Amino acid sequence: MLDTAIIGGGLCGLALARSLSRHGRPAALFEARARLGGRILTVEDGTSGLSLDLGPTWFWPQSQPLVAGLIAETGIAHIPQHDEGVVLHLRDPDKRAEEVADRKVHGDARRLEAGMGQLVEALARELPAERTYLGHVLTRVTDRGDHVALTFRVGDHTVSLEARHVVLALPPRLLEESVQFEPELSPAVRDAMRGTETWMAARAKVMVAYPSATWRNAGLAGNAFVTHEQAVIGEVFDACDGAAEKAALGGFLALTPHLRQDFSIGLPMLMDNQLVQVFGAGAEGGTQYYQDWATEPFTCSARDRDATIGTHSDTGNPLLRRPLWGGRLHIGGSETAAQSAGYLEGALDAARRIERALTQAWAAQGVHTRTDGPFARHIDGMGDEPALAAWRGWVALQGDVAFDDYRRRLTHALATQQREQLTQRAILAAAEATFADALVKLGQLPLDLSAARVERGRSSLTPLVQQPFGAFMQALMDDVIAFNRTSCALSNFPDEHQLSKPYVQAILRDIAAAWQEFSLAANRLLLPKAQPAQGLPADARGDLRANLQAPGISS
């Protein structure tokens, strides 16, 4: 039996497999395609050797620290996205493109000099070859009580195996559409899967290589937008190498998946004609590399293919971030991320979340892992004390409990026609209930209080007990914000549907007050019996309160 099976060899699955391997817990990685990378796909121009990304191209170091950190760690060379020069806009198919004032279209975006596929190769090199399986199409996932059974289609054959933990690092819509679960997932989780758009899954991208960058010689940036009704390529960008010695343009098609299929034979000519109309004769006859992701069965679901392009949500549905089947099943992939969902950053965020959950589960079972992985967090003073390990494991499980409690309280408030401060009251009550349960649990821990140091009324055990709650409270706040955004029931309550910053800050103040009361009560439990907290002098009690502030939670 496998310890951990990861399904999906995109960035999330690769990063998680690499990190677990570094922790001394190598996982088996299964990918349906004959290649790794998922939506990351880099091809090489046959003439110039220029690397061209048909999937994700850019990363933004200032706002995507996980991607930037991973690229820095692997030492892969990267270049700024070229934005210098005039931007063009074609509004009318019968007129020439208009010049737009010089402006940066892509911000601080950067590209990997040899394509994003380099990142896939760097991660894959660290994985044991004997634990990487290509051509394995997942068809069934079955809960066996203490493990999970997996069924794959491999060519004309069926392969079955078992694992104690399973990570599904696949687009949620694709999972819901193509994988059978036994027992079936809850209606709420299935609805969350169906409602989660697979970012860029229904789009198509073309990269066109040229002998030289004639547009740069004409003072153009290579950036162009085509917005008339007959547009073929809606957005164009420069895709040259860093020295502009190897030239290319890239573009995202404006046609729907069905129109692309209808015009498939003449599409190369239509794309070439539009590039010439925008950039002139120098853009004629380039070598086209085309990828229609809507035709990729391991990326695009039928629901994605038929959906209209709407506003992209940067935050995944929190229901998809919850461990299922007693912590044996995890849903990953970029679309589940708490931030930057759908992007490379989101894939790494999801990998980090699942790694934390697996590590906490192993710690609760008394299994220790190395802590030198890229997502490791070192906590001074924790040591290997079994009671504290059990405590951390218990706190880690309370996020789902508190979030369910929040949803129940919110539903009750709506059912009883309450109108004011719905979120604030529900989340505070859920947090207070968790803190009350935590005090009961803390009183049952077999801690050696006589060995604890006490300084000005504060037990040395108190910060160790407090520490796990930082992640708990941040996750609860993030989940509530994300849930409210996707809740149809709250759409008639604008202040609750989209929480404003002042409202979030008011909620955090309430939680901070409840947290301080919990911390004071916990500290009293952790003091040696001979040193009751009520015996402290007034100035010491003030110092103690100052030392028990709530951990920082971002709003």
C-alpha cells in the first residue's frame, strides 16, 4: 500500500511531491498525460530554437512570492516582459489599428528565459523515477475506512491500487465530471466543484515565430488589443528572447471554443491576416504554434467549454480546501487556492496547504518528518513533546469544525430573518465555541505543569499552546470571506456578500477580544497549582494581558 498518492502532475502535484520527498515521505505521482506539467506547456521553434509558452507565461515577483521563491531556489534564468513602445488597438475591422499612448501592459511581469517548462523539469528531476507514472487516467476513488482505493485506466487496461492518503491535484470541475467517488461526495462539495471555473481551460493561445522583431524596429511594444466583433486574436504580446535576437509574438484567441472548431481549417490564415492588419507586412508568414486548451480532455470540462467567460475569482471555494474522508482525501490544484486561484501562485499555495495538512496528520500519529522542505515552518521550543503534538493536531482539525459552525449559524440567522451583522455574529460565535472546546481539551492534556517556567504570571507553555491558533484564525477568516463571495443566499445582502475592510477589521477586533479571554483562561490552566493567576499583583496581570494579544490576521 502506498502512503501518499498524488493524482495530477501539474505544478501543484509536482511541488507537493518534491516537498514530501524532501521531507523523507516520497509520494507516488500519477499523471493522465504522457508528459508532466499540466497546463504548463513549452515548445521550441524549429528554426531559431526560441522557447515558446503555450500555457502560462508570466509571474509577478511582487505579488507572487511563492513562485518567485521557487524560481530563485531552482536558479532558473528569467527576463522582464517587454512592454516598451507604442500599444495598438484595433476597434474596427475596416480601419487601421490606433496607437495608444506608451504604457506598461503587464506591470512587473517576468518570463522564464527558456520557458515555463523549465520549472516542470527542475521539479521532476528531484522525484524518484520509479514513483512517477504517466498515462494513468483516474476513474474511481473509493473510501475503504482506513485507506483509499484508486482505479486508473492505463491504455486498454484497468489498474487498481491503495493509499493511506490521496491528493487530487486536478481541476475540480474535471474531477466532478470524470471521476466516480464511493461514497459520493456531499452535495455541497459537488456544487463547489461544478461552480469552480478552470482558469483558461476554454481558451486558445498562439505563438508565432519570426526571423526578426520588425514591430520593435517600428517603435511598437508588440502589445495590441483587438475588440471588434470579428476579432480572431483578442490580445497580442511580445514573446522575444531577452536580447530580441529570437523574435515572436504571442496571442490569446477571441473566438469561442465552438467557433474555433467551426473555423479550424482556415484559422491559421485568419490569425496571420489579423497580425498583418495590426503590425504590418513584417508580421506575415510567421511560424505558428497553436494550442486549443478546450480540446484537452485532461484540462477542460464540458462545463468549462460551454460557459461564457466571466469575472475570474482570485479565491477558491473554501469547501474544496477541506480534507475529506477523515483526512484521507485532499482536493488540490490551483483553483482551490485561498489566494491567486487559477495561477501558478495558486498551485503552490494549494500544495503548501496540503503539505501542512499531511504533516499535521503524521504528527498526530507520531510520525516525524524532516523539516527542510520549501514549505517547512520551524517553531522554537516545540520539540517532540507528545502532548503538544496531539494538541497541534487537534487544533488543526478545528478549522473545518468552526467553518461548519459558522455556516450553520449564518443559515439560522437568514432563516430567522435577521438582517444586521450576520457575518460578524456568526463567526464570533463559532470562534468562541472553538475556544471553549479548546479549554476542555487543554485541561485533558497530560502536561507536566511542574516543569513549566513562570515569568510575571505567564507559563512557558502558554505560547506553545497559543501558536497553532494563528493558522486556525487566519484560515477561518479567509474561508468565511471566500464563502460569502460565492453564496447566492447572501447576494441580497451586499455588506455581507462582499465584506468591506472596515467590516473585516471590526470582526477581527471581536475575535481578538475572544482570543485574549481564551489565552488568559488557558494560562490559568497551565500554571502550577501553587501559583494561581488570581494571586498576581495588578501590574503583573497587566503585563500578562499585554503578552497574550491575538496573533496577526491579515484582512
